[in-house]
Amino acid sequence: MKKLIVGQSGGPTSVINGSLAGVYYEAKKKGFKVYGMVNGIEGLLQERIVDLDDYFLDKNNLELLKRTPSSFLGTCRFKLGSIEGHEDTYEKIFDILDKHGINSFIYIGGNDSMDTVESLSDYAASKKKKQNFIGVPKTIDNDLPITDHCPGFGSACKYIATTLREVIQDNNCYGNTKPTVAVVEIMGRHAGWLTSAAALAKDETGQGVDAIYLPEIPFNLDSFVEETKALLKKKSNIVIAVSEGIKTEDDQFVCELTNSNLLVDSFGHKELAGCADILCKLIKEKIGVKTRAITLSTLQRAAAHLASKTDLDEAFNCGKKGADLAFSGESGKMVYMNRVSNDPYKIKYEVFDDIHKIANIEKKIPLEWIDVDNNYVKDELVAYLKPLIQGEVKQIYKDGIPQHINLKNE
Amino acid sequence: MKKLIVGQSGGPTSVINGSLAGVYYEAKKKGFKVYGMVNGIEGLLQERIVDLDDYFLDKNNLELLKRTPSSFLGTCRFKLGSIEGHEDTYEKIFDILDKHGINSFIYIGGNDSMDTVESLSDYAASKKKKQNFIGVPKTIDNDLPITDHCPGFGSACKYIATTLREVIQDNNCYGNTKPTVAVVEIMGRHAGWLTSAAALAKDETGQGVDAIYLPEIPFNLDSFVEETKALLKKKSNIVIAVSEGIKTEDDQFVCELTNSNLLVDSFGHKELAGCADILCKLIKEKIGVKTRAITLSTLQRAAAHLASKTDLDEAFNCGKKGADLAFSGESGKMVYMNRVSNDPYKIKYEVFDDIHKIANIEKKIPLEWIDVDNNYVKDELVAYLKPLIQGEVKQIYKDGIPQHINLKNE
């Protein structure tokens, strides 16, 4: 019986276990025995391997897995490094794979993980090893090139849009009796994809967030104050979405400005403040209205209770496609999604075979999709995002909270 | 036709509009014409009055109202003040009520709002005015006495429990490869009810938050460091829930410690930091592990997408009971919930007639429900909380996000 091992790597998402479920489902169908490596390559090097049949022969558990956020197998940020100079590590990995009779290796992850896949595949080819290596993409940041978008991104967008809808409702409650500005900080250090999803919070009447600041556009503190003042002239209750990665014209992260001469006196110590805190302080000082800084933190990547059905289905399908490729003996390739039509929305699962190209490129928002003058995004970007948050996943509640499934203690 | 006016006051909740829906539903059934005051008493004094039939004759809109977080009518924090010295304001309110032919007045709110209800009722009695005044309770903080619990609290608990469940999943992802401590800050300045709901995040296997720090128990920074160290000896990934209101033995809020000599040098400026930030910094400095501060902020009071069905039903029923009392001509009374049985959970809606008693008392967690030695809560408290988060409310999604209903521009 052929054997396949699957691992998860990098930051978790709400649906990365959906891809794991897809790998397991399809690999079993193809006749594989399926193992999981605990904490990715790092755990594999310690031979921390689990038999996934112990968990998922029961179909109910596979459904629970699809609804469990974060990495069921655990993750790592282990950098394998180039083959040259790290031969020992590579050799050890293959020794372990050989010892357990593994034929195929699937890694679910982002840029770095894809690099690992290609390196292992290259090594296998050069040393005539029998194993083949396949990458399945994931990242809430949506910054992988080639693929139209990444599994994990849509659910994070749905969380951001829903949460901002609710923040807008909350922020409006004092109406004209008390002007308020809420600044909501959203993940994405270099690319503004997640922050742009704030535009999806708009309701039928057009009520939505009032401004969106992305890392793709240099950020100016004085302009920000003036733009916020202008918004407050039109309405009393303002909600502003900012990326954690916004930078000034001279390439300083706003979240690090408290360390600079510019702001250190009035803003205190850098390590305690995120950029939402800093911008709220600025508004309070310069405009004098009530502010509230809200940081979505890890909630945006872990809120499986708000997963997008489209996203979860795609994560599952990417996993399935990965197992399919593994079965076919392909190696050094990554599954990706090709949007063949937007209306109706239609995705084709395809195969990319030059993974190194993916590993070190961060896909940013095209500038022509950003409405710089209005600190907002253009309709094209909204049209790109909207299909990704469609549909809801029925949760399995127990005692009032969604149920998850976890690894037993090793 | 008799006329009733209803208002909302104080901080919003996920289900305060459920009570508004209940008032409207029952008042209509009793033959009232129903108006809403915009931004509570403050708006009433400006005659900002809307005809609720314009919105809710359509039953679908009443269902949307029940699913809309924050105060549909807008809120205020207007303190009416004692009658003596504020006769002009009282007289103005009654002039406006008379002008619009209002017979009954219902106010949905917390402690201060109940005070308003009683004062208006007292004034009406002393001046032989025809209007009667009824209070319907709400608060996420659950600090109102008399009532077993408050509408709004259960949904906030469900949000907190679900979110912490997901935070625990996320925090576990690196397993033993990277010790991590997440500190989650939860609302509740004086009472720890909301923070105690973190205990509900425990799953079937017993995996839950590792410590809960409540404002009812004095907080010691050194003990906190030692206790966290002890937890890290047992497992690598720790999640700690803290109330924003935790105070040191000498009665200082931890969130204000950055201003004291004790911490100012190492922690910087007070206004930028919440207590989760401060505690994370402390752990990082004293223990040296990776930390993450998460502040649930207004999300916990606005997350209608995670409303508890039990809570929403109770909010609706409290509103209905309020309209019922108004119809009977009662005045100066508050609806409250009496838990007649916990298993099966059963609530009776009753009437309390000495509202002043409610207005200035904050109900805290009984000390015998707190497990001080283990920084946790006792089973009795969990048994109290659990029924309040049961059941889910089917949202009405459009374009991937839940739909809400809002006041048209006046």
C-alpha cells in the first residue's frame, strides 16, 4: 500500500484544516495510507508522525476537522535552507521518509512552505529518491502569486466584513449626539488584501467604512488628520480601516513611529502600541473627538465560526487536487486556483510547476484597484473579493459553542 | 388610540433591539400606536421622534431588527438628574409627551436608565400626569441586581466563549516547538461576569483557558508572573483571560499602572496600553516567551452574528412584558428575570417596583463562586452561565454578510 504524509506550515487560517481534510479524503480514495507530520518539517525531523486513520475513518470527525480553525497537525516556521550546506538535514528527512515507507509528501502552507516543497523535490530528483512532493497553498494574506487567491483568505475577509458591519452599527449608536471615530487595525504587513475586505462591510443603503488605508499607498499623518476632519464634517460617526503595515513616505511603519523623534514624546513606548492606537491618539489630540482603537488580531485568522463556504470548499478541493497530483507521481508542483469566470464565479484547480517563482514574491494589490483620492478601493477590487465570502458553513454546536477536533497528546 | 413611546439608553448590546422588537410586537397587539425616541431622553428633549410603523409593519423588518446589533433608535448617556433643581427639564419632557399624546413610556437600559424611569414616574405621580413609565433591563455587564441576569449578557458570553475557543486553537498551533502566552482582555470594569464566561470555552477534552483573573479578586503582578511560569511548566501554550478592571491590592487599575512609578520606565505611556498589553510586556520581560495581547473591545457587545438564541428570546420577552405592564397602567417598575429552575432552565418574567434600589448597586460575582487558589471559576458559576449561551440565531445573510436594519436619516 502506498503511503502519503501531509503537513501544515506557517500561520494558521480558519480553513487550513479544510485542505487537510481534502488531502485525506482524496488520498484514501486513491488507496493511500495517510500519515500526518506534527508541527511540519520541524516535527518530521523528530519523527513526530500520526496515523490519520486514528482520527478520520469516522466521517463525523472529518466534518469536525473542516470546522476546526488553526492547524490540526500543528505548524512551524522552520526554514529548511538551501540544499548546499544543509545536506545533513535533507538526508535525515529522507531517512525518516524511507524508514516509514512514505511515497508522497504534501505540504500545506504559504511562500516559505512552497520553497520547502521545491527544495525537497529537487533533492529527491538529484539523489534519485522515490518520494514526490506537492504543495497546497494557504494564507490569509493572499500574497501568493500565480493563484487567483489563497484558501484562508476568503474566510478572513468574511470575518473582517461581518465584524466591521457590526463595529459600524456599534459606532453609530450615539448618532449626532457624540462624534466618534473608530480605527480598526487589520493584518497584512506588506499587502493590503485583508484590509481591502473592509469595503465588503457596506450595506444596501451604502453605509460602510468611511476610509481604507492600505500599505500599498504611502501614509501621511497630516493628511490623515485632515481627511478625518473632512469626514467628520459630513457625518458624526466614522469607521476607518487601516492595515497594520501602513508606512510613511520615508518608509517607516506607522506602528513603529512611537520610537521615532516625531512621536516619541507624545505617544510613549513603541512596543505597547499598534497603529490603530497611535492613530486614535493622533485624532484625539488634533481633532478632540472620542476615538476607539480596535485590533482584530488573530481573531481574523481563527474565526472558523464565520468561515466562508466558498473558501472552505476551495480549501478542501485544493487538498483533493494535491492528493490527486501525489497519486499521479507529480513532484515539485503547487496546486493553484484559476478564476475562469467571475459571474458566475467559477474556479479551475490547476498545477504550477515552477514553485521557486512563488516562494519569494509577495503579490500586492494592483494600484489601479485602489482609489487613492478617496482612501478607498475601486469597484474592480470589490468585484474580485465578493465571490470569496459567499456562503456559510453550518457549525456543529455543543453546549452553545462550536465543536472542534484536536490531536490527542502524543 | 393609546400611544406608547420607547427608547434605548446606555451602551449597546447584540440583542437590545430584540427588546425593542418585543415592545413593538406586544404594544401593537395591545392596540398602542408605537413611537420611538431617537438617542433616548436626550433626543426626546429635541423632539426627535419616529413612527415605528414606518419600519416594522413589515414582519421581515421586525426579524431583521432582532438580528441588528447596537441600538436601532440610537442611545445616550444623558443623566436626567434629581427632580429638585431640574424641574425645567422634567416639565419639558412632559410637555413633549403631552404634545404627542403619549400615554406610556418604556426605557430599555441599564442602571442609569432605570433611575430615569423611576424619577419620571415619581414626577408624574407628584404632578398628577397621565403617563406611566416602565423599565426593561439590558447590559452586557450583568451587574444589575434583582434580575437573575440581563438581556445582552448571554450573547456577549457566547461571543467570548466561542472566540476564546478559537484563540486557544490558534495559540496551540506551534505546540511544544514554541511556548506562547496569549492574554485576552475582556470588558467589565468592576464586575467579572463577562470575563468568567471564558470558562465556557472549555471543550470536551477539558482544553480551555488556563487562568481567569477577575476584578473581584485583588491582582498581584509578582504572583501573576509566578503563576504563569507554573502554567508554562505544565504545557507550552497558555491562554489567560483577564478583566479590563483588574486592580492591585492598593486599588490601582492594572491598565493604569503605566502611569505609576512602578512601571512607567519600562512600559511607557499609559493611554496607549490596556491591561493585556501591560501583562504581555511583563511576561515577555520576566519569562521571555512569545506573547500576544488580544482585546475583545466592542466586538463582544456587537457580535449579533453570534447571538445566543436564549438571550435573544429573553430580550424579546422582556420587551413584551414591558409593553404588557405599560398597557396595565403600571408605573415606576422594571421587568426582571427570575430563574425558577436551572435544569431544565426556566425563567419567569416578573416585576420589580422599587427601581431606585437597582439604580446604584453593581452586582458582582459572589466570592464563593470564584476559585481564588487556581485563578479560575467554580462549577456553580459555570452552571449559572451555561444556559445563557444555548441556541443559535439564524442570520439573514446578503452578499456574504449578515443584514441589519437602520433608521433612515431624519
